Amino acid sequence: MRASIGVSLGLLALIGLSLTSLAEAQTTEASPVFSIGYNASRLVMQNVSYSDGTSPLRGFLAYDNSSTAERPVVVIFPDYDGIGPYEIWRAKLFATLGYVAFVGDIFTQNIVQGPSIPVAMRSMLTQIYSRNVPLWNSRMKAALDIAVEQPYADADRVAAVGYCFGGGGVINLMRTYPNVTDGLLGVVGYHPSISIAPIEPNNPIRTLMFYGFDDSASLATRDQFMQSLEAANVTFEFTQFGKTVHAFTEPNLIGSSASASTAYNQVADLMSWATTRAFLMDIFGETNVNNPYTYASMEPLLDLATA
């Protein structure tokens, strides 16, 4: 697999892709839509360098600075263009809810990441990991390991959230049980890539997935995947939204930026976000044990209104 990665990096160089830092990509490609939903003055935000073996990685960290309380960790895995403004924005939203939010790097610091990556190169990069799932899992576990070392992180309460390619990644991460990172309680996949592979029976990692009914993955494949979860006794939820295609959570995919196969759907986005919030509060034990219905009010974990 090392040879395949070397060839791929060589191809990137031959076509003239510049190797820039994530910070540069993040500051030059942001859309105004990614400035809503959070108060930057209340967040600590920074790049974090780490590694997976000899591979240099750089993730993005965000957390609310109005409290010094220990809090759960949400690790976000990007879609097939790597870490870009969209994933950074989602991290800020999770941080605003009161979590330590960390965006994990899959492609390494050597690859420019974000919307500027040509589609052909995105496909090539994702195929490297799709064909070498152990390497993909290693990248994700490295992100989980560094995330729980960050300030105020509760290493016993961790969730992994992935979008598209990253959604398929967190499903694979769930399948690594019982060899998964300690503290991982649940995974959330938004419009994830789906593959069929063995799952350890009685896998305790809670699994939540959202799909557009009109996404390209066949209904038969989706059903087969759910059957595999059911057979392994995994506690899961698989929600599909009608009249919805791929990438429905990305609010920049509107108008001329949308297509017949990828487009934003506000109803699907907001409903899946609300369900994710309830899911996280549940697995992290933040529900009202006396009356579990009261947590539907979706108050943030930290009392940001009075902090």
C-alpha cells in the first residue's frame, strides 16, 4: 500500500496540485453561509498537528471557552475533498453545543484539502483508503486518540461523525469493535458511502445514519446494510428523507452550485441535526433520567446563556 500512496502523490505533483497548509485552504475557500450558527468570540479554534506513524496530519480543534468543565468529544471526518470550510463550520457548531469538536485528517498534511481538489483527484484519494480499510481505520483512530488529549475532553464519552466518505469511514470504525478506541460510544453517518462487511455480534457502538431517498446508492444495498446491522444486534437508526439527494447537509449546494445528484435540503439538514443532538445527549448520558422526554428541548450541554 505504501507504493500506491507514493504513486498517488507523484500524480498529484505531476498535474501541478500545490501542497498548501489546511489553514491556507480554509481561509481562501470559505463561503458566507459557513459563518452562521456560532459565536466565534466564545470559541477556541486552532489547527492541531499530530501523526499516524510517520504520516504527518493536521486536524482542527474547537471548543467553547466560557467553561472549564470536562465535556464529551465529537470527532468529525470529512467528505471526499478532505478538511475544508464545511467541516470546520460543523466543528464550530458542535463546539457551540458544548462539545470538544475535532476534525480528523485522513489525507495527511502533504495534500491540499478543500473544494479546490479536482473531482478526479478526490476519487483517486478516496480509493486509496477504500481499498485499504486498515489504513483508513488507522487514520481515524489517530484522530480519536489526539482528540481526547485536548483541553476539557472526556475520553470516556466520544462520538465519531462523518459526511459522505467520512460517513463510510465511521461505519468502518464501528466495525473495528472490539479493537476500537476506548470511549467511542456512537457513530453518526450523514449520506455515507455504504459497504457490506462483517460486524462483530453484539457490537455495542450505537449507530445513526441519514440518507436521501434519491441518493445514488441502491435501495437493495441500503437494505442489505441494515440487515447486517440487525443480524449483529447493533442498536441503529437509519433515516431516509424523501425528495432528497446526496450531500443534503451542505448549505452551499444551492442554485447553480447544486446538481441533480448533489443538493442542499434544508428540511433534511435541520431534522437530521436535531436527531443528532438528541442522539449525542442520549449516548453521553445527558438526558433527564427522571423524565427522558424533557431533553427534547435541545438545550446546549453548557449553560451558555448565563456563562
